[in-house]
Amino acid sequence: MSKSVPKIALSASRDIPFNRLVLSQANVRRIKAGIAVEELAEDIARRTLLQSLTVRPVLDEDGRETGMFEVPSGGRRFRALELLVKQKRLARTAPIPCIIRTEGIAEEDSLAENVQRAPLHPLDQFRAFQALRERGRSEEEIAAAFFVSVGVVRQRLRLAAVSPRLLDLYAEDGMTLEQLMAFTVSPDYERQEQVWEALQRSYTKEPYQIRRLLTEGAVRASDKRARFVGTEAYEAAGGLILRDLFQPDDGGWWQDAGLLDRLARERLEREAEAIRAEGWRWVEAAPDFPYGHSYGLRRVVGEAQPLSEDETARREALQAEFDRLEQESAEADEVPEETDRRLAEIEEALAAFEDRPVAYDAEEVARAGVFVSIDGSGALRVERGYVRPEDEPPVAAKPEEEQVETEQPSADPETEGDTTTEPDTATAAPAAEPPEEDEGIRPLPDRLLTELTAHRTLALRDALAGDPQVAYLAVLHALCLRLFYRYGLDSCLEIEPKSALFSAQAPGLADTASARAIEARHARWRAQMPTEPGDLWPVLGGFDADSREALFAHCVGLTVNAVHEAYNRRPKAIAHADRIAEAVSLDMAAVGWRPTAEAYLGRVTKGRILAAVREARGGRAAERLAGLKKAEMATAAEELLAGTGWLPEPLRTPGQVFAAVEPETEAAPEGEAESAAEGGEPAIASAPPAEDTEAAAIPTAAIAAE
């Protein structure tokens, strides 16, 4: 005989006036989480209460009901209702739908209500947002209705760019949310499915790998050619840009690299044509020139056009206003936003006065040329006034030199090397008698002149050694002659500084912060140099001590050569470079060098890549990369090493070490915590996907809320 299954009796429910409800101390939630009470109150005001309160009768000492009820589950909803009552938007006696519990323990009810809650699946959230969008609701309205950021709404709606087949696969837990979001960088459903099929044969299916495959052959929007061309021009020419709302992408990926290169060269050529109209002998245009491309060329120095009377008055007025505002700000506890903005505007206007157009001599323009290229920020770089050696005017001999060259020296026995020419045999006159000693003043014999100047050289060495200041000036003079002028023969010092060229051009060398700083400093000093090298000594003598020291340091810095060359090994010179680096506390990470796939990681062995990750990020991170192919490993390692300050051995200053730091666990995306709001209205949100705890060792996409 079969036994009947006992039937479940649900708790009774009824409407209870709000003024008969009190908050229970049995609520297990103590820490605030999810949306604020104020936002929940607004949601209840808009949609009314969507979920009943769970209450228990309050009993007196004899165990009889008092007519009051306590709320152990739904405390946040109770507080939201209480706020509406205080705002007089809800009557104190308004009936509140409640479920009355008398069995069990109040704390158990509160715990069960929060633990048994199932957050909304991200795909359901996407479909709900999409349905609202199709009904005419804007992204801002959807965000306001569910108390999430507009960024979260846009991210979820971006899932519409993913193939329906992959969405179904995600719904069946066939991939993670991070993997799904990685597919949104490309709207091509067929390409997405091809990449997913290819990943099934791969050791790893990390999101960064999906993005890399989908953007293969594309150019980052941060590329200087992309910045130079501009988004509008590229898209107007039919170019496609892929964007990623879920991860910083520097503006996306430009799909047509060939089109971008053509647009960049066309714009460069247009800019070059405008510069050719200025009358220069030659103009060379290219996206890049190697570092040191102007070495050996004479630089023509132009003169900045003076300010007009109106411009001078304007500049003085701006400077006076800037000084006044700066003085007022220094005395204030906090600088007003309007004042700060005005100071920035004045600084920009004053800088424009300093950047004056430069006028060049017409003759110099006719023999000089211009380099036109793109700098690291994507702006046009114009380098005017370089004269090639073959375009230099012929050097005219000085009158006294001509006289010495044409004079016929006599056959003095003390003269080294008789330079007299043989007379023509047909018209030769009888040999003249040797002239007497009192026949005027003749040039000194070369041997005698050599002996006399040897004495003077020795005395000058001793005297110069006793005057450090003049010796310092003489060395500075020799350095400047060689580094700022084409010829360095105007100095008696046997010192020849060399600014070594680089036998191999590293990627982006000319656009580094160090290269830009050296170039700008050299240009400032060049502007203070006289046109003729013969006038250099008095100019240097007129500099103050600080200026001479700064110029000396600049010139010495230009002579440094710490480049390792396979055909010219100089271990002692490299060791000396290490000592100098230690003395100046050189940190290559601080000056901007980064271990990218292009600059380092893609050009070394997998063992070195793993060693770098292990040193900077720890063993767990290195283990996660061990099974990747080299190209994928280099890309992943670049992300891992970003911001760590890690450097390869040749770039380290002696004593510089790196301690392994485990990567921090990524924060939950914005909006995810809202699904756990205790007792609140079930806001549409997603739950974080279940992943291997070690997955944090490799950068994965996170929802970057705006």
C-alpha cells in the first residue's frame, strides 16, 4: 500500500499597514551592498513593490500577538518604504504585501532569502536591454531605470555584435563571459566563428588571443600614422575601425593598413608641396627618418620674427593677468576652477607668442633643404634649414693666404723643401745672386717657425694647466666647434668629440622622450651660437658659469657611445657606461622604455620571455604562458609586464633588481554587485563567470564601466 506524499502548506500572505511593521534585528545582512536605499525607493515609486516582505508576528510576554510585525527579510525594501513615507510620497497606513512566517527561525529565513537568490544571466540582461532598446528607450533611460551606468548598458548591447551561434554556445556554458566579450571587436559573424573553430585546436582560448586573431593585420589607433591621418579622413576613404567597449583599446583597430599608409603618404606629400613653395632647394618627406639623419649637415639658423606693437601689448597684458591670478591663488586655500581654467588659457596663449615664425636668409634657403615627417604624437614634424656638403658655397681663400701661396720663397739652405718652380728653358734668365740679409723682411723659415711654436706650445700647456677656468672654456670651445659647426679646425686643442651614429636603428628611436629632449636642448643652444665659428670664443666667454656648465654637459652627453656592436667589441667602454649610468641614477623604465613584443619580447627565445614574466610577475604567471606559441606568448607577456618597470639586463643600471609581484585579482565589473543587493528589487545584472583561480595570472578582459 503506497503512502501519500504530504502536501506543502505555504505561508499566509496579506496586506499589513506600514505603521504596524518594524525592522527586525534578526536580519543577517549587516554590510551594505548593491544599489542604495534612495535608488531602491525611486524604483518602488516608479514600479511599486515587486517583491513582498517576509514578516513575523511580534508576541507579548504571554506569547500572544500584539498586532505588530517585525521584518527579518527585506530590510532594504522596508527602509526604502520608510524613506517614501518620510518624503510624504507614501501614506503611513499604506497596505504593504507581506508573507507571514510563524515556523522556523527568523535568521534562517533572512539567510535563505539572500543565499538562494540566483542572479540574472548576462545574456538575459543583454536581451532585456535589447528589448527595451527596440521599444524606443535610449541607453541613458535604460541606465537610469535600472540604476546602472550607461557604460554597462552599452557593453551589454554590444553583445549584439556577436554571432547568434556563439551566443547560444555561451548560454550553454560553452565559453566564458570574457571570451564572449572578446568577440565584440569584430562585427563579422563568419570571422568570429572561424576564430572559435581555430581555437578548438589551440592549447589556450584566452580572451587576448581571440582579440589578436580578430584584429590580425590591423593597426592600433594609437599608431602615429593613424593620429596623423585622423579618424574622419580614414573612415571617409572607406576604412573600417574595430572598437572594444570591454577593454582599453587606444581608440580601436584600423583594419586597412594599406589604406592608412597611402593616406599618410598623400597628406605628407601635400604638406611637402606647401613647404617647397617656400623656395627650399630640396624637401624630403617620409613617415619616419632614422635617428641621426641630419648628421654631417649644416643647420641654417633663422631669426624669429619680432612681435608687433599690438602683439607686445597683448603679451604684456596676459603676463600681468597671469602674475596677478597666480599671486591670488598662492594666498587662497583652494584655487577656484574658473581661475585654474583661466591660468591654463593664459599659459597656452603665452606659449603661442614664444613659438614665432622663423625667417631665413634667401641665399641660405636656395641651398638648404627640409625634412618632413610624422612625430611620435602623430603631429607633422618639419625640420627646416639643412645644407648638404655638396651644396655648400666654395670657400674663398683669405687675402693673406693667397699672398703666401703665390710668393716664391728663395733657396735658403735652412728652408725645408725648395718650393721654387723651374723656369721655362726657352726664356730662362741667368741665375740671380742670393739676396742679401738686409733686403727687406721675408717670411720665417718653416723649421724655425716650428721650433718657435714648439716653445710656445709647451709654455701654453703649462699656463693653461694653471688656470682651470680658461682650460674649461677651451675644452668647451673645442666641443662646440665640432658639434655645432661643420668644421672643427678652429681650435688648437687636440680634442675631437664625436657624436656617434647608430649602426642599427631601433624601432621608434627618434620618437623617444630622450631623443626629443636632446633635440630640443640642442636647438636652444644652437640658437645662441654665432654664425661664424671664429666668433664663438667671445660668445662662450660671455656666458655665465651656470650656462657654460649646462652647455658643457650637453656637449659631453652627445659624445657618449655605449652601443654594443658585434664588429667592434668594447667591454671596457661598456663597463664605463655602467659607471656613468650608476652615477646619474639612470632608470630606463622611467625614461619610457617598455618591454613590448616589437621592441624585445618578439625577438628573444620563449625561455627568455618566460624568465622575464617569472622575474616580474612570479612563477604562476609564467606557468600559464608556458604552452603558448611564441607570438601569442610575446603578446601576453607584454600585457603582464606593462607597468612593472621590468628591464632586460643590457638596460639595467648596476644594482637594479626586480622582485616578483603576483598580479592582483581583477575587480568585479561595475554592475555585477547589484545582483546581490539584499532584499532589493532584482536589478538586471550579471554574475561573474566561474574561472580557474589561477586565470588571474593572465590579463583577461574585464567590463570597464564608463
